Amino acid sequence: MNLKELDLRHLIHNEVRFRELARKGTTVITRAEGSTIWDIDGRAYLDAQAGMVLVNVGYGRRELGAVAAAQMERLMYYHTYFQYSNEPAVRLAAKLASLAPEGLGKVFFTLGGAESVETAVKIARLYQRARGRADGHKIICLDLGYHGNSLGALSATAFEAHRAYYGPLVPGFVHIPSPDTFEGPFRADDPEAGRKYAALLEERILAEGPETVAAFLAEPILGVGGIIVPPDDYLKHVRRICDKYGVLLILDEVMTGFGRAGTMWACGQFGVVPDLMCTAKGLTSGYLPLGAVLVGDHVIEAIAEADFPFEHGFTYAGHPVSCAVAMENIAILEREGLAERAARMGERLKEALLARDNPYIAEVRGRGLMVAAELVRDRETRERFPEGNRAFRFDVEAGCLREGVITGIAPYRDTLMITPPLVITEAEIDRLVDVYDRVIRQEGDRRRK
Ligand code: PLP
């Protein structure tokens, strides 16, 4: 039996419909270099999705393999429970604290994004109890937010299709409208949009009862929801409101962090420091699994002051090999100025795409190499194509694939997500723009007929 048959027979893929996968067949990836990946049949693809939006330093970095091998030989595992720790975990925690926004000096390691979110939620609840808010448990989230698929992280995620069959979910998670100036109630041409979206948070805190709310949890730029960039002042208003009611601000920088949005963290672009920050993905660029929660010193101090036990942990938290690789990955990001490069390349991408004047693109937006294009039937009215059996975005995605480009799409609306490795070259950016423009026109014209 060949590998593709074995795959269909035994491997359960993420987020699939089993019958559809059996019809389509699988694509087994065997090799990668820079921004290009190859499948088992030798076909090359330009990966404009950077894996699952995480291969920030690009594929095929030999130096990361070398660091992993050396650490495996010296100490392949030791945990970080009780009084124990290991050298790479300590060094990486200190490095992250030095890179973090001011005041986020404590670090807890996880295995990925969902665990980072779950950990941040638990710490926020613990903190509220430690400071005497016995009922301080609710977490307010955004209705287009994505925070992972484990039950706690899924409870923070609003997408109905993800949640539908898995209830009951964890109680205490509530959702408010996202600061979406393309489709939401307050649009980009409203100078007050940021304040108005933030006011929805205040209304909700008051409706729930401030003493019952532990935290507001949000991505500074929403990723899976469609790369939604909030108005510039939104997070500043959010920060002020959280402070007013003693609610913690948890920012989920799992996708935006480590240079993706054109700076080390996205929150700095909005002039905001959260109380807790969730990270994963770009922390190792996917070379090994690792996540981290960066926690404000004041949060841990309050818990320590109350002498509340921190009963939380994962066997693999602070894994020395993952931590050593993360350290070298960050060194590469810094040495090669990849955050600045992402900002530069993102501008080139947006300008080039806009210059094509594509009739089916109503808006191009984003920060760094987190770029979105809104796909519509009519860009004047912003009318979308009817979804019917198959939405426009899926045809665009399939068309790009035929041209050898793997692209991201938002799962629940016609939004193209362009998030290549930060090392993508100018020539590769130009090729992406060519392919996107051609495929979107072809598929749009076909649907209009
Ligand atoms: N948070 C955000 C913002 C994400 O984009 C993701 C994954 O896409 C997650 C959390 C979940 O991360 P993981 O899949 O590593 O659990």
C-alpha cells in the first residue's frame, strides 16, 4: 500500500469531512526549503500560508536541527514541576521577558496555542480569586476570535461550526462583536469606530457584573476570523475599560507574535500592554511544538501574596529541546531583522495587489505579512457571491493550488488570508500577486456568468 492509501486508512486529519477527503485524496508533504514545499509526487508549491501561519524563519534551517540534536544529546528532557527546571527553559523565559512589553516578566511554557489560552484563562481566574473576587470567572471574547480547539480554548472561540457537536462547553465564556470595520456595525469611515466597538465591551462588563468578569481575551489582530485589524484606538479604549473594572486584558498573540505582523508583538503597534499574552506558533517557527504565556509580574505577585497554589502544569512544559530551538529561532528572527522584513514585504504585497485593480477585491488590509483581501461579487456595493454549495473562496483556493500556490482562506467568509514565511523573496511576492489576481478574476468571471 502506498503512503497516500495508508494516510486515508489510518491518519485522522484536522478539520476535515471524512467522505470529502476520501474523494479528494491526500497531499503528503515530504520536503521543504525557504517558502517552498514539495509533495510526495515531486510537485512544488509556494506556501503562502507558512504551514499553519507559523514558519516565520522559513523552512529548512539546518542550524535549528543542529541545536535540537546537541540539546538532545546533553539533556533531552527534564520537567519544570515543583522546584525543578532546566537550562534552556530558564534561558528562554529570561529572553522572552526581555522581549516582552514592560512588566510581563513571568513566563509559563505550554505545547501550543490552545494550551497557552487555557493557561491564561486559568491564571486570570486564579488572580481574581486571589484578590478576593470569589465569583470572578467570566471571560469575554470576540465573536470572530479563534483561540484553539481544546474544550476550554473552544469555549473562547465563537465559530458555531467548530462548536456545534461538542457541547456542553466550558461555562462562563461570553462573546461580543469584533472590531470589524469591513462588515461590522461600525465601518472604516467612522472616526469613532474604535471607541464604539470598545464601548460594547464596557456594556457587556456592566451587564454581566464587573465582579464576575475575570478577563477580556482577544487577538490584537484577529487571524482566523479574517485578518481583522481593529481601528488604531480600539485596544487603548479596551485597556482603559479593563482597568476601570479590574478586568484583566489577555491578548492572544499566537498568530501575530514573533514578527508576523511586522513587529515582535502586534500589541505594541496599538500602544497597549496586556496583563497576559498568549504565544505559540512563531516561537519556534514550527520546528518543534512550544507555546508560552507571558504574565504580568503584578498578576503573579497577587497570587503569591494570597498564597494560592498554582495547581497547573503539563508533562512537556518547558521541554529543553523545544526551548533550545525557540532560542535559536528568536536569534534568527533578530539577526536577520525578519519583523522589519515582514513589514516591508507586507507593504509591497498590499500595494502590488491593489495596483491590479481587481474587480472582485473590495479591500486589502493587514499588518506585516498578515494580509487579507475581501472577495466580493461587486466591489462598489460589497455584495458577496452567494455561497450555495460552494463558496467563492474555496474555488479561489483550489485555483491557486492548481497554479502551485497554497493560500489561506478565512473559514467562514470570503476573505483571502496571505501569510507566507517572513523570508519570502520579492520575486515570490510578485508571483503570488500574479497568481491571486489571475485566479480571482477567472473564478469571479466564471461565477458571474
Ligand atoms: N490562538 C490563535 C490566535 C490562533 O491563531 C491559534 C491557531 O491557529 C490558536 C490560538 C491555537 O493554537 P494551536 O493550534 O497551537 O492550539
